[in-house]
Amino acid sequence: YTQYHGMNGYVPMDDLDPASREEAANEEYRTFGGKDVDFEVKVHGNVSVYNGPGEKFDQVSGTEGIADGTTVHIFQYVQGEDGTNWGKTDTDGVTQGWLNLDRDTDYVNENASADAPEEMFRWLLLHQHRKQLQLRKPHQHQR
């Protein structure tokens, strides 16, 4: 039993094809319309970088993160399933990782529109509906 993109269900183990963390991160990047970009952001606080666009990908090991006030170059961008903006950078000129642009930087989404409050309301309604579906127990067939 698993959850995938906010939906719950059973998946037969024979149908699963294990993927590396890098393959999973690349798939998420493609699925959510990731794009190559070229901009800089300033980091707020000492922040960690992740192995993919989301905290579910865990922090990159062996790095101290990025120090407060550091300006970093973002070369890949994706808006995740939950609407969080993520940017890929390199932490020390070698190790690459993903930053939560909304929480950890001075990033401003250039695509924010005047309809943003209405879009947020729709997203909240959808999110609440998904939560209610998750609270329901799956129907089990009796034989």
C-alpha cells in the first residue's frame, strides 16, 4: 500500500521497478516541467541542500550546507507538486544539490499573477479534499 501524488492504493510488488535516488529526482524534475534556468538568489540562514527537488530526497551528505548571505547560481528550476519552488545549485563548486527557494532564499516567482489568491484557494480546496480521501480507510473485499 502506498501514496503517490496524493493518491493511495495498492501496487503489486512485481510491477515495481526500483530506481536510484538520482533517477527518482530526474523523473520528478521531468514530470513537473523542470527547466534549465540562469539566475542567482541570496540564501537566508544556514541551509541544507537536498538530493532532489524536495525534502523527501534527503540532504546531500558530506556538505555543510550553504552559509547565510551567500549568493548562489541556480541552473535548474522546478515547481513541485505542492507548489514549492526548488532550484539546483552547486554547494562548493563540485557537489550539486537542490534548495527550497521559497523558504531558504530571497527568490521571487516572476510568474506570480494577480490571480494568485484565487489559485491558492483552489489549491487549498484540492489539498483538503485529498486529505479527506486519505483519512478514509481502503475498502477491503471479503471472500
